[in-house]
Amino acid sequence: MESLASKKKRTEKIVAALKKEYPEAKCRLTFENPFQLLIKTILSAQCTDDRVNIVGGSLFRNFPDPQSFAEASPVAIEEAIHSTGFFRNKAKNIQGACRVMIEKFDGNVPRTMDELLLLPGVGRKTANVILGNVYGIPGLTVDTHVIRISRLLKFSFHKNAEKIETDLMKIVPEKCWTPWGHWIQLHGRTVCIARRPNCRACVLALYCPSNHN
């Protein structure tokens, strides 16, 4: 069993490699304010970021703020986000989140993990996206890419996102928590692809116990 100290040393090398390989990595969801990123992150569940960005254009013209979502008919929201999938549940969560923001936070997107988790449809993943990309508060976003690659790197043996987040917090430097998600997501889409990982082209191959070279 690899020690925590050894994992930290390996992580330092991985961070250096990722930073060099993906210097422009950032949140792929486009947004103009915290509210837009919150709504888009809720919509991104089981949907591509590209599709969410497309939908967001007309969505925010029709629903520019929490009040407009809170007062809309559920059907109107469902129709506007239909192509993102699971539209009924997403519409319910978006409207619920907007109503909570109005009732508890003066219509603003909360700035803490505990407060963000009070919003319907917001789990730790969504909260960390908001904290890290809007408020500059380090947050480890654990999506499918991060789950899979964390297990390949033997940084965690869990399948539960929250437990993986806890494991990563012990070895990834806090200042790298937000970019870590961006780096790993990009790496997972371009090199360490689920069904056909390209280990020969992987900048992490030297530090990955699952390397198949």
C-alpha cells in the first residue's frame, strides 16, 4: 500500500506535467455571472458542456435572473432546456434553487459550500464549480473523468464522488484544487479516454500505476 507521503510526491510530478500540458485549461461552461454558471452547471448533468452553452444563449435571454425563473411556469422552463435531457427534473431544481436564492440570499448565488448545498439540484460537485470558478475559493470538482482517473492513478479506490474528493484533498495541494478538475477533465477527454486510453501519449504515464505501455 502506497503511503500518503509517496502519493503527495507523485502528485507534485503529476501537477507539474498537467500544468505544462494544459496551460489553457479552464471551465468549459461560458458565463457572465455566478447565476449563469450555477444554472449551466445544473443543466450539465448527463449533458455535454457544448450543448449547455448553446442552450444558454436563448435561455438567459428569456430568463435573465432568479426572479424570472421563480415566476415562470415549469412547462416554459422545460421547453427551454429540453435538449439538455432530464429536463423535467432539471427545471424543477432550477426553479427551486432560484426560489431559495430569493428567499434566503437576496437573489444572489451563495458563497459557501454549506449555503450552496441548500439549493435544490446542487451537490458538492456543482458547489465546487461555483466556488472555484466564480469566487476563487479552491474546490475539487469530481466528475466522471476525475472519478475514473483518480482510480487509475490509485489515488482513491472509492466509487463515491464525495469519498474520492476527500481522498484527493489529502494529496492535491489546495491551490491546485480548482485547476485539477480542469486538467483531469481535459486529459480524460483527449488522452485518457475511458474505452481507449492512449497510454503511449500520456504525460502521466511515468506516474500512473495503471500505465499499459
